[in-house]
Amino acid sequence: MLTMKDVIREGHDTLRIKAQDVELPVSDEDKQTLFSMLEFLKNSQDEELAEKYKLRPGVGLAAPQINKSMKMMAVHTTDETGDKLYSYMLINPKIISHSEEITFLPQGEGCLSVDREVKGLVPRYRRITVLAHQLQEDGSVNEVRIRLKNYVGIVFQHEIDHLNGILFMDRINKENPFGLVNEAKPIQF
């Protein structure tokens, strides 16, 4: 079981390296890593388990955050309405298209690998399409094209950034951290 001790923190070299593509077919070891990553997210959102194992709540986790420089990520969250669950284990995800429209989280973003509060707005595309291989609960893998928007799109962009050695604070305007980009509209919860 993954815990916070498995999550590397800001300053660790692996977080700044562009991760390697995962070879297909996916090995059993890589599948197990992804299953563990999704389990970590689910456990971190369970108040009792999070307290017992001292887990910070998370909605996404990329393999580089557990010191594995591989293009794998897990997401477990609902959209901003709380109506739809997005639970994914993805291999070699990439954004293949995006909107011109920009959005952001008014409270800013956080990260399991960053132990400090970083103030500022992180501009993100309002809509994206992601192409990836998805690991299913039964261990099978299939290619998927996922269209995302708003909050869930932000979560996916944050995790895909990790696969490219980018941390969310890299996207904050250094001169004007709360300045808006291209008439960006915030995500409302």
C-alpha cells in the first residue's frame, strides 16, 4: 500500500525529468503500480483511512511522484458538480487537442509533492481531449480518447504536466500571480 512516505517532494530530481513512455503490452509490475496509485487516491479520500495512515487527500497521482519516471497516472475525483465520478488509470496519456478558452481554480492548485501553499492562479485549458491507454479493473488495457472540461480537465492537465517534469507553480505568472490570462473564467463549485 502506498502512503505519503512513497510520495517524493518538491526539489527531488525525478519531478523535473520528462518521464519515459511505458512499453506496450503493459507489464504486470506496471499494472500493479497503477492499481496501487489508484488505491492511494481512494484511501486518501476516505476520512478514516486518511487519518489512520496520515494521507493527504489527493485527486490525482502521477508515477513520477512516487519516484517512477514513467508516463502513468491515476485520477479519482468527481466533476465540479459532484455528479459524475472520473476514475482512471492511464498509460502514456497525451493531450491531442484543447480549447483556446482558459480557466483556473480561484483558490489555486495544490499538489501531494508540494508541502507548502503556493499562491497564484494556474491558467489551464477549459476543454481538452486526451489519448491514452487505460488500465481496467480486470487488468485489461485498451486505447481511449477522453474529452474533459472544467475541473476534471484541470486535474488531468496537472497530472500530465508531472509526466513532462512540470509543476503547477511553473505556470503561475511570476510578475502578477493573480493576473488573469485571456479573459479566463474560474471554475465554480
